[in-house]
Amino acid sequence: MTMPVRIVVADDHQMVREGIVRILEDASGFEVVAQAADGVEAVELVAELKPDLVITDLTMPRLSGLEAVRRIHSMMPEMRILVLTVHEDEEYVVPIVKAGASGYLVKDSASTDLIDAVTALANGDTYFGRQARSVLEEQYRRPTSVAADPYGSLTDREREVFHLVIEGKTSKEIAATMKIAAKTADNHRSNLMNKLGLHNTADMVRYAARKGLLPDNVPAAATREQKKSGD
């Protein structure tokens, strides 16, 4: 008997995750072994469970889908990764493909497209929806126009701190989340702002918005943090 394709689904919206799981479970040959609500959890679950395939959103808290894809691909280059997102612009598609995604599909696609994409990736192929294909074809025609890593030269830890800061976390809260000293969290924050040429939390939120790294629930939390910190 053929073993089912083992899948980890990552999306910060529970209803979306449940919808994806339902579509997969209604089809044959797929098993969702875990669900993640943020990028950090997605990376940890993949490392622990070693599924056959990952389906991930792009805009998630704690760690963006882009960074989660980069880390998963670096850790397991053979892992098949499908990005399922509302974003279809070049600034999103090109970096995620460079990071290691094997497929890209927008969320307004039909459920049959999702099954087709998962099936293609499970068989070792790639799958890009119509919008993503158009972007990649244009990129092929303009090979000099290569999207840079939006995180620049930030280290893995600095990338995590970046997301926690724009979510409105204090240094104490960041330290508790990452299990590091508050002083270390402060140092990471200072270093990442220097590398990106930013000066305060408001700058970081604006930068994240420009680069497509801003989770849906960030603005209100970031505003509260700006008031607390005086940024």
C-alpha cells in the first residue's frame, strides 16, 4: 500500500489552516501531521517530524514565511515547500523561490489547484500558479533584475528579534520568548537596526511593510510598543 504524503501546514489564521487541512483530508493520499501558527513553530515542527512536504503562508508572526522557507531549505534541501499566500507581486514571488520554495499559489485559487500543486511537489515537480508563472517568466527575461534578501545581512537570531520587535514585544518579552538575556536581546536589536540603517520601532515597521515582512496583526501592537518605548 502506498504511504500517504506527510504534510505540515503553517498559517497564522486557524480557519485558513483548518480549510487547507479539510481539502487535503477530503482528497486521498495526504496526511497532515502537524499545524503551525507561526514561522518559528513551522521550522521546529519540520525539524522534528521530517514531513514530505510543507505548505506555508508568507506573512506570519515571529518569523516570516520567507525566512521559514530559507531555514527549512537550508536544513533539508530536499524538502518540498509550497507557499500559499494572498501575495502575487514580484517582490514576494522571486525572493521566496530563491529561498527554496518548490511551488507558489495564491489563496484565491480553486481547491483543485491546491491538490494539483501538492501532488506535483510530492512527485518531485514544481508548481506555480498563473500569477507566479508570469512573474518568473518576466524575471527570466530580465535576469539582471534580481530581488535582494529583504533581511540584508541579518543573522538568524537578528531576524527573529526583528519580527518580535515589529510585533510590539519589549526586550524583556523578546528575551523570554527566545530564552536569552534581556541585554542580549537589546544587542541584537541594536545590531540589526545598524545593519538596516533604521533608528526606531516605527522605522522597522515601515521597513517591514515595504519589504513584505509585516504580519497582518502587527500595526496595533507596534504602535503600542512605540508609545511604551518613546520611539
